[in-house]
Amino acid sequence: MVARLFVLLCLALAAAPAASAQTFNGQEQAEIRAIVREYLVRNPDVLREALDALAERNTAERWQQIRNDPRDFAVGPADAAVTIVEFYDYRCTYCHHAMEWVIDLTRTRRDLRVVFKELPILGPSSMEAARAALAARPQGRYLQFHQGLMSHPLDQELTSADIDAIARRAGIDVTRMRRAMDDPQIMQTLEQNRAHAIDYNINGTPGFVINGELIPGFDRPTLEARIREAARERRTAQR
């Protein structure tokens, strides 16, 4: 009986507009709270299920936010079976090692989408390079610039002059890029990237999120196994 009342009450409150939900008097509100409390005490699994459902929804929303941000550069179809979001730093050794593998995926896999997210955590040169990459993106040469920055030797300093030279070789108007680097939206994007990284417990670079699951670091066998698993999951879901 209590379960039935609880379910009916929840349905009624969900369906009712806010104004009518506020018409319960003090005694009625106390009775409702007592019913809800008693039901939850007797059926704690309901609360656990509700919390699990909330966590699942939050996870899905968080994934949609990082995979569909229009500010990010991406390669591959929007409806790809597998989406990889890479968080990286231009002065990160393992990000440099991962670059050719990532680029190869964009060239050989038609069922895959790669989203690029700058996460400059290794110092001022990392931050300047990330700002430059984002500022240059509207010029349509992002991937070429990205590869150039990732190819700069890590045993050499990455100076402002180096960044400008790499940009020119990529076909970018450096004056326009430098002017765009002062746009406050550039820093807002990088701050949002950092917030997303914290949400996913990404403590270093690179961090790969594949269909919502984090694979930290560049472990190629693990990454490729997750890609295969994600593709199977998508095929199963479509049956």
C-alpha cells in the first residue's frame, strides 16, 4: 500500500505544475514527507537506483558536452560509431608520440571521429602554443599547424618566434593569428577544457575519452582495444 501511494504521489507531483504543487498545506506536506521517508527506509534500493540513474544521466550529459563543443576542431563524421576526444599539451612527450597514431586514425577510419582539445599544463610555452592553435583555427589550417607544433623537438625551447615560424609554414596569417590570440574567448575555451579534464579525472596528458570512457596516457594496445569495444557496443545498440 505504501509503495502504491509513493508511486502515485511521485507521478502526481511530476505531472502537476509548480503552482499546484505548492497548494499542499503544512499538515499535508508533513504527511507526504512521512510517506516518502517510510517508503525509502523500507525500500533503500529505490534511492540507490535513483542515485545511479542520476549519475548515469550526468555522465551522458558530460560526454555530450565534450564531444559536441563547436569550438573544438574535429575530424570525422558527426554520427561516427566511435568518438575519441584527446586532451593534449604541445610540450608533452607522450602527446608527441601519440600524434602519428591519431592522425593515422583520421585518415584510415571512416567510422571514427577525433575531437582535439588543448590542455596546456606544462608551462607558458604550452599555453602560448594552445592559444595560437585556437586563434588560428578559423583560417582553416588547424591540423597542419597542430602537426607542426607537435613536431617541434622537445629538447628545444618553443619560443614565440618558433610558434610564428611553424604557423607560417602551415599557411597561417601570423598577424591575424596574433591579433585573435587576445580574444577573451580563447582563454574561456582553455578554462572550459581544464574544467572538463577535472570532471574526467584527467591528471596528465594525453588523456583520451573514447565514447565516454577515459583511457589515460598513450597506451596504444589499450586504446585500440577500447576502440574495438566501442565499435561493437555501437553495432549491438543499433540491432
